[in-house]
Amino acid sequence: MSTFKKCCAGLRGLASPLLLVAAWEAASRQDASHAYAFASLASIGAGLRELSGSGELWLSALASLQRTCLGLLYGASLGTLLGAGMALSPLAARLVGPLFHSLRQVPILGLIPLLALWFGSGEGTKVLIVALAAFYPMALNAVEGFSQVDPRYREVGRLFGLGPWQHCWHVLLPSALPSLFNGLLHALAFAWVSSVGCELFLSTGVGLGNMMMNAEAGARMDIIVIGVLCIGLLGYAMNLLFSRLSQRLLRWRPLRR
Amino acid sequence: MRRAFNGQPLLWLLSPAALLLAWALAANSGAFPVQLLVPPQAVYHSFTELLVSGELREHLVASLSRLGLGFGIGAVAGMAFGTAMALSRNVEAFCGPLFHCVRQIPSIALIPMFILFFGVDDVFKVLIVTKAAFFPVALAACEGVRAIPRAYFEVASLYRLPLRSLLTEVALPAAAPTLLTGLRIGLSRAWMVLVATELLAGDIGLGQLIEMSRQMLRIDLVMVGVLLIGLIGFCLEGGFHLLEKRLLRWKPL
């Protein structure tokens, strides 16, 4: 009985997506003006075959992913360093904090025109934008993580006579790790969005955003739908991968719950 | 933490002032072309020019009214949907999976699709902002309502509270902290997405000011726009923080 009920509950969840797809398909069959805006499922399938056959989809997705990873690497490592510095030295927090918090307010995508004028619209600028997007959430979470180290752990470290590097490695880093992973998860989401976003604005180069902007110029709704689905799925997959990874890496931690 | 520096507000101003000074020195040193690195006084000059001509007001009004409309619709709809999802198992079973799927799609990625659907006019921008605000608010409302301890309702039913005061005096305050956080996140996302849509398409708005100035290589105007966008984002978030503090001042720390 209970498994039957569970089955039913799962099926109920499928109802609304199926309804949406059916409505979409019905709208695409209405007339020519509707078929222009609502690409039919068949044409989306054909578009998917076309894109994957020519390899454009893989190349675009790979380019976007690669840029996200590179930007994330730079942004997250710099963010961790700055966050740790701001958390461990009150002087640094007072000096750099105000600047950091005021610059943080500028939406990254609003900076694109300025950065494009200064550094061109090539791959370097895009990586810079992604790195900036990853930098702020990472730094914020690093501050939180490093400033919440239990004072008792610090005392134990002092008792053992640990040097500053040992202290960092054995005491501070492990206690900050949960926050760091949390920051990395946020940074990943921001990096992915801004990677796609900067492709929408800077039309040179390859990427899922470029693919979608070209499709928009050619009014190819099928390709846009494929692009949106790809971006959503890849973002979700990366998020899942990272949260699983962090759970695995943090399994030594006693949970408070 | 050490509090040695608390009494020195000047220290807070030090790093922004240092950046401004470095910018002014670098711009006036002649090492970079003036067209690319505009000195601060030129940016200020352009700002006052825009302000006096009234052009800036038009852009600001256009952007902020879009933000207000889109965020208002998105937040109200999000609160209603989130509450419904938290209270009714049926709503969650039917709409939950679709909600969580669509939530994964970044608003930015929907821009090309919405342009094809709705054109590049205000409808498209307001709808994107609505979408950006809806999901965080709905999620927060759902979690906030769900986290209200059952004991509160039991006490309320013991006192035979009427439904209205049950909602306004028990449920709303209990869900408020989560809800306000969701609203704040929704507002900052809405602002970011609005700027993005204005950069891509349109005739008026702060993002459009930046984009047009970029095409004319007027970096001073681009910087005015970027600074204003940052300032507005800062004020929105700061204002919301103050509001949160004021509304939640009953909360024990």
C-alpha cells in the first residue's frame, strides 16, 4: 500500500511538467505565429540532433565549463586568501573591509562593459569576470569560517607550540572547511551564471551563451530551448557533484544535529 | 576580537580614499590614454551634467520602476506560492518537482528566450525581474512557514485565537526571519538581472546608459553608470538590512 502511494505521489509530481510540455506542444501546433515562438518537440529534437551531430553543442558546453572552472580556481583561491586575512587580522579587516563591501555591491554583469573597454572582449576578460563573480561569495564565507574557529582549538594549538603554518594547517583550516565548502558552492553557482552571462554580452568566442545569442538572432527557438535546458542541467549537475564531494570530504566532522 | 580600532571611523574611509587617490594619480600621470582611464573629476563632471540635464532622472525612474513592479509581483506571487506549498501536501506533490526544476535555470539564461517571446520592451524586463524575485522568495516562504514549531499552533488553539490573529500574530512573526532573508536575496538578484536585461536590449534605463556610452567610447559615462548601479545595490541591501533589524527587534539575540 505504502509503495503504491509513494508511486502515486511520484506520478503526481510528473503531472505539472507533463502538462506544461503538452501545453507547449499544443501552442506550437496552433498556427505559424505560434510555431515561431513555441518550437515543437519534434523540431527541438531535430535541433538537438543537428547541434550534437555538428559538435557545436559539445564545443560550446565545454568552453563554458572550462571558463567556469578556470575562473572559479582563480576567484576562489584569491577569495579564500583575502577572507582568511580579513578574519585573522582585525587591522586588515578594518583596512580592506569597507572597500571590499562597497565593491561587492556592483553587479558583476554591470561591470562587463567597463571591463570589455579596458581589457577587450576576449577570453581573458571573460575569465576575469567569472573569477570576480566567484571571488566575493568565497571571500565572505572564508571570513565567516576563519572567524568562527573555536577558541579552545586555538588554545590547544598554542599548548602544543605549533608554528604559524602548522597552526593554519592543523587548527584553522579544518574548522573553517565547512564554511569554505559552502562558499565554494555559492561561488560555483555565481561563476556558472556569470560565465553564461558574459557570453551573452561579449559576442566573440564560443560558449552556450554565444550559441543562444546566435539562435536568438536567427529566431531559432529550438536551439534556445536546448541551450536553456543545457545550462540548467549542467548547473544542477555541478552543484550536485560539489555538494556530494563536500559531504564526502567532511565526513570526519561530527554533525551537530 | 580586539576592539582597539572601533573608535576610529577614519580607518574605515582609508581604503576607499586610497583607491580614489590611486585612481586620480594614475589617470593624471599620463601613463594611460585619458579616453581609457578617465580621471575622477571628469567622471564627477559628467555625473553633474547628466543630473542637471535630467537625463539621469529618466534612466533612474525607468530602472527603478521596472524593479519595483517586477519585484513586487514576483515577491507577492512567491510568498503566496511558497505558503501554499508549505501548507498543502497536494500543492507540493503537484507543483514541487516543476518548481525545483525551473529554479535550477539561471534567470540570465532565460533572457534570449524571453526576448523571442515578448520582444525587447518593458514586458520582457519586468517578467525577467519577476522570475528572478519569485523563486528565492517562494523558497524562503516555504521554508519559513514549514519551520514554524507545531507547539505555537497548539498554544494558539488552546487560547482559541481567531484565524486572523493566528496568521498575523503567530504565523507571520515566526516565519518572518526566513522570509525577510528570501526577500533580500530576491531583491538583489532582481536588481542584477534587471541591469543585465537593460544592457542587452532597450531604450532607457541605467544599463542602457552604460551600453550606449560604451558604444560611444565614453568611459566617463560608463563609470557613472557602474558607480550608480553599485550605489543603488548597496542602498537596497543596506536598507533591507535596516528593515530586517527593525522588524525583528523583538528577537532575542
